[in-house]
Amino acid sequence: MIGPLVIAGVLVDEEGTKELRKLGVLDSKRFPPQKREELLLVIKSIALKITTRIIQSWEIDESNLNLIELENTAHIISELNPDEVYFDVPTHPKGVRSYCKSLSLLVSSSVKLRGENEADKKYPIVGAASIVAKVERDRRIEELKKEYGDFGSGYPSDEKTRGFIKRWYEEKGELPDIVRKKWKSVQRMISPQLRLFG
């Protein structure tokens, strides 16, 4: 609900893939922040190239999240120029095939695409990219807290985040640009006036 969306890509060769497998970099959420920072240093030493895309909350509000993810994933693929891509598909399982087809229209036809739900739990290369993205987002969140105060993690499940949004809106009658205003979870918490964003 709060903060940017971060999408990352990590390029490795076959040897790098083996190193990531040994490292066990599956699912960034299972590592505490300090461990993710440590793993990031190792990932950087293994990777041939790393790239990230930062999408601000107001940009998410102005567009469609699936479209944003598709376009930025395609940009990362073009920048890294790999032979084969493993990636997480952020849609309902029924939408995986359609998402992959849409992505294939945005990238070179010579690139092999392998997209799955929760791919970061299965493929070390996706897990590595997930760690890169999570560390970058965590850093951005800490910077935002210096300006806005402690709002927690920014995720809908965080009580501190929900409390921050409710208090801010009650006190100021609007939400700051760091909040994803169009999200239903945000709209449900505040005055019906903001539901016009639906």
C-alpha cells in the first residue's frame, strides 16, 4: 500500500546458476533484512549484470499494475539480453499463460521465456532477483520513513501501515504520494470520497 514497486533482473551464466543454487537463494521473504543484504553482496559477485526498475506509487495509480509489470519486465529483459528468462508471474494461476504470451510480444522472439507463479520459490535465479528487488525496496522504504515517520513495512498485512494511512487521512483529508491510492485495501480504510479512484 505504501512505497515503490521494485522489479529486478539478474544475469548469470551456467557457472553462476550453479553458484546461486549452492547459495540457496529461494524466496526472499524467508530471509531477514540483514541476511538479504549479505546475500546481495554475494549475488553481485556472481552476476554478470543486475538491473532494477523503480515504479513509484503515483505511477501505479496512473496506470494498470499488470501493464506496468509487463512493460518493466520487458525493459529488463531487453537490457540484460539473455538467451533464456525465468520469471515470476504476478497474476492468478489462470492468467499465467496470457501473461507470458503478452510478455513474449514485447521482447525478442529469440528469447526463451519461462514464467510461473511463485517462481522465486523454485528457481535460484528468480530468487536472486527477488532478493535484489527486496533489498532495494527496503532501502527506499527506510528513506521514506525519514520524511514521513514510521509507517511499518508498507504492506497491507502490517497493522502499523494501516494505522498510518488511517491517521494521515483523518488528519489531512488526503493521502501522500507514497500511498497507492487506487488500491482497494487503501480505499476500504478511508472515506468513501476516495473510492472515486476505483
